Amino acid sequence: MNRRNFLSLKGTFTGGALLLPDFLFSFSKQENLIIGEQCVVFIQLNGGNDGLNTFIPYLDPLYYEMRPKIALSKEDVIAGNKEMAFHPALKGFAQMQQNGDLSVIQNVGYPEPNRSHFRSQEIWQTASNSNEYLDEGWLGRYLDLQCTTHTPTAGVNIDNIDNLSLKGDVPNAITIKNPEQFKVKNGKEENTTLSENPELDFVRKIANSAVEGSEQIQKALTHATDENSYPKTGLGKNMSWIGRLIKGNLNSKVYYTSLNGFDTHDNQLALHKGKLSELNDALFSFYTDMKNAKLLQNVTVVVFSEFGRRVHDNGNGTDHGTAAPMFIIGGSNKGNVVGSNPNLSDLQQGDLKHQVDFRSVYATLLKDKLNFDPVKIGIKNPLVTDLF
């Protein structure tokens, strides 16, 4: 086992709680936060969300022709904009867009798309080409260069498992299943004598700093309780925790969580409505929380899935497809619908053709929100215009 793999395993075993540098944490009041200090919150929709039934081309007759069993009627969709409209479960999304705080990026994907859940997620998480295999995630590579010292709470993943996106050369991110239960008892050695084994000394340092990292997480949660009501769902709880960590001035650069259940091959209308309702309610609560705390301009939420679904329904659902919309909330985005509407008359093997490479979205987030040159981590795609 090499050093990098061992450190990754060690970070997971301790809950990832490691020494938090002073510059990343401040007990100052929220109104004293530096304007322009940004963070990005990623919501990954696992399973392949059906973009065509999320942001719907409700005036295109081909949509109804190709989806006779699962199309949403013109009477049911909401907040029509540029011949597109939201699923009726997304009332909060519609409200955020009407407020000018939500942008939709149409037809996002990548060349030579892969329809395997595992492989496509890996491509999104590493920002690789479809025929390229990388060991480190795009956010992990960013944090390796962004963090001048070992700063394992620069990224926070609220989930049951680690996320490849945040894996770097140094473990600068932690995975926490439940921040409220993330407590490490004080058993560290205050004056550990260095040994002749630098690897062992490094591991001791990580293990000792777990106590301090745990304390900082708990202080952040204590400094900001939920003033806004969140739904009692899995995603609702995760967004509540992320909101409290942001308001508590943990000041991580990246937060990450996910929502499962979007692989809707069968019984799609009911299943998809339920998952979109959970997504909508959790994110609108988070949006309201950040807006009330006057932090929305500093927090950018990114909602994406590893691929969309096929244009034609399969009788009661949809199969794996390619391009789909991404949603950007907050962060002073322009509230635009970016790109052309899905072209249902020009398909590639029955799937939508992508118009925006997802790495262009990543590049835009890195440059405009995190003040970082994306080329430094191998992302050379052009920026998305009219987003921020």
C-alpha cells in the first residue's frame, strides 16, 4: 500500500477530521465575512436524471410524439420561459429563476458519451476525456494547488462514501455521514517525539489533528443553528448541515452531496416526481436560508447528473441517454437559460447531441467563482458565457 492510498484510508477511518488552519476558520459574525469569499456546493443526481422531463420543451410537438406515455402536459408544467418549463414538482426552482437566481445550462454532456453509470460518473468526477482514465478528481487537483498547506477541510463531502471528485494527491477533503455525530475524543499526544520513520510521524500528525478538526466542525455547527425549516428528508438534512457549516464560518471552498434514485427505467412518472420533489424542497430551503443570511452571493449551487435519458420513452420510463441540463443557483448568476433548447429533430443514435461540454462549466466555476486558472488542472475548455 503506497503512502497516498494509506492516507486516504486513514482520513476515511477518522472521519476525515484533520487540522484546520486558522485562515480557513473564523469566529467573526456573518456580516463580517469578506465579500467575494466564495464556495461552491455540488448536488450530484445519481442514476441519470431525465432532463427532458425536468426542464421541458413543452411547446415542441416532437416531445409529445416521442414520449406518448410519460410526457408532461402543457397544462401541468410551470413557469414557461423561452418555450421551456419546469416539472410541476419544481415550484421552488421556478421561483428561484423568476427571482433571477437560477440559471439553466442546456444540453450539457461530453464527446463520445458513455452510458454506464459508473464510468460516466467517473468521467464527470475526474473531468477526463471519455477514453482517458485519471486517478484523481478535478476538485482534488484544484485543492492540491489551492491549499498551500495540508488543509483537509477545504472540501466537505456529506455522504456515506468518499467522492472521487475530491480525491487529490493530499487528502484536502473529508467525508462526513452525520456532522452532528462527528466527534473525536481528545486522546492525542501533545509532545510526540519524532521517530526515525517519517511516514509514521506523518500519520501521527494526521491522527492527532483529527481532534482539532472535529472540534472545529462542532463549533461551526454550534455557531449557526437552523433558523429556516428544512424538510426531514435525506437531502434536506444534508443541505441543512451544509447551510450551518457555511453560516458557522467553516469557510470550506467546496461542499458536496448527492441524491440517489434517478435511474427511472420503469414507473418513471411517479418515481421522478418524488425525487424532484425531494430535490426542490431541500434546495429551496437552502436557497432561502442563504438569502436570509445575506450569503447567497457567496454561495453557488451546482446541480447535475452523470447523463440524461433517451428521448423516446420505453413504454413506462426511459433508458440511459446523454446530454441534459445543469442548474446553477446563487453566486450572483445572471438567471439565464444558456444555450439552445433541445433539438428533438436532430438526434444522434436516438439521443440528444451535447452542445456544452461539462468541463466548460467547471472551468467557469473555477475562474469566476474560485479565482483559479482551470488550465492548471488540465481543463482547457472555453468558458460558458452569460452565466455569471
